[in-house]
Amino acid sequence: MLKGRLLKDRIARHYMLLATIFSIFILFLIGGGLLVKSLPIMQEKSLWTLLTTSNWRPFKGDFGFASYILSTLYVTAIAIAIALPLSLLTSIYIIEYASPRILRAFTAVVDLLSGIPPVIYGVWGTLTIVPFISEKLAPHFVEFSTGYSVLAGGIVLAIMIIPLIISILIEVFSAVPKEMREASLSLGATKWQTVKKVVIRKSIPGIVAATVLAISRAFGETIAVLMVCGNFTTLPKSIFDACYPIPALIANNYGEMMSVPRYESALMFAAFLLFFIIVLFNVISRLVLIQIDKRYQL
Amino acid sequence: MELMTAPSIAEQPTPKAKSSSGCLRPHIEVENLNLYIQNNHILKNINLAIPDKSITCIIGPSGCGKTTLLRTFNRLHDGSVDVKITGKLFVDCEDIYAKDTEVTHIRKKMGLLAQRPCSLPMSIIDNVVYGPRIHGVRGKRKLYAIARHQLNAVGLWGEVKDRLKSPASKLSIGQQQRLCLARGLAVEPEIILGDEATSALDPISSKTIEELFLSIKDKYTIVLVTHTLRQAKRIADYVAFMYMGELIEFGTADQVFNHPKHKLTKEYISGGFS
């Protein structure tokens, strides 16, 4: 006969195991559900056709996802290219150079920024970034741009993920022990040498993790991007052209025109694609992290 | 009771003058040094002259300010905003707290051994040549030679020569401390600062480090903070006793341990308090 507290211990453990299994199971549930729903279109067209053509004429039964996939990748790439360097420099400044008072004030601001709803970023982007691109920036490079473009999406997205990256990086850099910095400084290294060769080096896994999280978030961001991207199904030829990322496609069309054959299935396939890209991306970054660990000998 | 009887410089054992630079001061000389952390008076009017090419141990009970004093020598307090320092500190006749003094060349003169060895996040060899690299030494062969020489100097070469490229963090803690010493020596310092450098080590590793200090003291000025009296007795040439932020007594090891002038010193070394 088990005593009460031992019994509780056992129940608690099993209960937690169950909860753990359930949360992992959800991942497969979502992936499986999307896959099943997108099967009809995958049976009708080859995967290759779906992924490499960009004709999108639901009424005629043409479903090509190339422009959506490319749009998603473009916008995300631009966002990361802008956000990562800025966030790195900012968080290094905050941790290594700024006074504790600035650190506290800044952390509060960053938390606030990440709490602002995406739709506000979207509106702000429409009011400022879009006209700026169409009137000031684009005329230097292309003949005509409405401003609703890959670049606008990238910029708005960058602004949205900067607080996320910074708040993670601040944690990552603070985790580097003070003694390690002192070891470097006491050898006569300058502050910048110490930052570059010790702090950043020690933080590489953390920086990669922050980037992965930011990219995953950027892939899926919908509303803000949808508001400034133009949502036009073509292969964007330059960053000043309109584009149509996958999340925007789903959000704009799901629930409408469902009478069109295969339309729902096509949108489900889009969702599955997004899901698959993110999972694949996470797996790859895990592998990269393992390699980094081996190579940099942290 | 007079606590302010820190011996005047005249009474202290006369250190060898540094002839090369024409500098007539002792290697490290502290003049009226005061240190405050958020208005707490931590170091009180310290006057101290540390002689060249010998081992000076700073002893005293916990919280007496010995580590704080040691860290003023290479300006490691620079990073803390709430630390205020007044007074003068001369290294090779250069006042390191003067306004226009550039800090990296002062730190380059001193190797620091921390309480717990702190290897940098890189391979063993990269740890040793970290200093030379940041000071502009280039060339694989040259760096390898430096690493080999310094690892030999700390008796680590035989143990690590087959795995120079493996992470330094994989070494035992005693090996890491020797690695840190090698890393410090690689920038060719004049001074070695040790902040309870053996307190985290096992007895055998401690002994190895102590012996290392003894074997290199004819080339370096070594300043060690320790709260193991026995260690100070074993290796010190000069001893500084601190209490509550003040320097109570400074003299040769023989004088401080066998004929202490001050009552507090006598009590402390006889184990009256710790």
C-alpha cells in the first residue's frame, strides 16, 4: 500500500508526462491535419508544378505557388538583413557600454515595443514607409513603384522583430560571465576586442537561436505584412515590386470563394507549405548549432 | 587606538630602483589611495610600495579590501560605474589613474590570475596566444612557438601538446589555472597579480601553482591576495596585512610573521580572528 505522498508523487509524474506528450502531439496533429486537407490538390497536380509555377487562376484550376513562396522568402530575408545587424549593435551597446540605468530604461521600452499589436505596425507602415518608398526611394532605382512592395514588407517586419531579437540577445550577452571579460581586458585587450573575440564568440549559439526565432516569427507574420506588401500575384522582379507572402494569401482568401473547386485544398496546401518551411528551417538550424558547437569549441 | 599607522614609505624595505627607465620609484607604488563604492569607503588611504622581482602577499580577513586593492592595480574597476577612486598609483613611475593614461598598455604589463580559472571560449592554443594576437603578433609559426614556450613554462606542454586544438574548457580546473598563467605570461608582463589564485584548486594543483610562482619570481613582480596564511608563509617575500580597508602593516615576510609591530597583525597571524 502506497503512502499518500508517494502516490501523489507518482500521479504527478504521470500527469506531467501526459501533458508533455500532448504538447508534442499537437505539432503532428497540425501537420497531419493540413497534409490531409491538401491531399486533393496534391493528387491532381504534381508537387513540382505546384511549387515551380506561378500561375494563380483558381477558376481555371491553375494553382502555382512559386510567387508566394518567393515573396515569403524575400520579405523574411530583407527583414532579417535589416534587423539582425541593428539588434546586434544595439544589444552590445546596451550590455557592454551603457550604464545600468539606460539598460533598465531600455529593457522596458523593448518589452513595450514587442507588446504592440501587429496591426499598428501595419498602419504605421502604410502611412510612412509605403509613401517614403514610392516617392523618395524607388524613383532612384525604378520607373514606378506604388510603395506597396517587398521592401516595405521587409522594413515593417524588421521593425517588428527587432525588439524580439534584442530582448533575447540582451539575455544572451548578460549570460557571458564577467570574469571572462576581465580575463580578456586584463591581457590588454580593448573593449571592442573583448566584445568581438570573447563576448560575441561565446554567444554565437545564442545569436543563432535568436535569429532562428526571429525568422520563424517573420515567416508567419501576417497582418502587418499583408497591409504593406501590395498582395499581387507575380514574381517580384525587384524589391520595389509588390509581392504576396503565403500568410497573406491564406488570410485574404480563406473563407471566400470556397465554391471554386480545389480552392480550399490549395489554401490548405499553402498553410502546409508554411508549416513545412518553418519546421524544416528549425531542424536545419539545430544541425547548424551542433556544428557551431563542434567548430568553435565553446 | 591608532589604526592609521601604515608605515611610511621610508620605513619600508627599500625596493630596488628600476634603472632601465630611470625610474626611481618601486615597481608598484600606491599613494594615498582611497576607493569608494556607492559612498562606502572601501579602501582607506592606502600607501604601499611593492618591490620588484619578488612575491608580495596581501593578507587579511574576508572583506578587508585586499581583492579590491589588487584590482585597482590594473584598473579593473573601470567597468563599474559606482566606483570612485582618489589618490595615485604608480606603475613604472606612470600614474595609472592620471586623466590621460591609456589603460590597455598598463594591463598588458600585468597578468591576472582569477580566483577561479577563466579560460576563454576557444581552443587551448588560442587561449595562450590570445594576448599576443590582440597585440598584433601574426604568423602561425611564431604563435605556435609562443604557445609552446609558455605552456612549457607552466609545465603544461607535456599534458596538452597532443590536443592543442581542443577546447580549453575540457581541461581540469588545475590545468586551466596553469593555462591562464601561461596566457598571462604570453603578453610578456612585468607583474603577475593573483587573486586567491589557488583557492578553487585541489592541494596538488595549488602546490604546482605555488612552485611556479617561486620559479618565476626572479623575472616577475608577483602580488598575491591570499587568505591562507600558510600559503603566505610558504612563498611570500613581503607581506601586507590589511584590516577593514586599511593597510595595517607591511614588511618582509620574516618581520611580519615573526616580529609583527602591530597588535592586530599579531592577533591575525596567531589565528585570533579570521
